[in-house]
Amino acid sequence: MVREDFDALHERLLALSDVIRGLRQENSDLRHALATTEAKTRDANNRIQEASERLERLLADSAAVDNHG
């Protein structure tokens, strides 16, 4: 009976080990996806900032032309 209990416990531990391994891989995949999303968001924010600055310069140039034209 002790041997059977040990074998059953061993099987459960192996199954749990597989679950843990899968969860670790999933966690790694999610961390990678998050890092990718953060990088894309950062790039998009930079592009928005650059476009906003260009627009402000164009508006300032346009106002200067209107004032002197």
C-alpha cells in the first residue's frame, strides 16, 4: 500500500510539474507580448509627439506669415 501511495503521489507531482512548466511558459509569453505592446505604444506616442511639434511649428509659421503678409 505504501508503494502504491508513493507511486500515486509521484504521478501527481509529475502532473503538477507539467502544469507549472506550462504556466511558466505562458507567463514568459505574456511578458514578451507586454514588452512588445509597451514598445509599440512608446513608438506611437513618440510619433504623436513629433507630429504635434511639427503642427505647432507649421501653425506658428503660418501665423508669422499672416502677421507679416
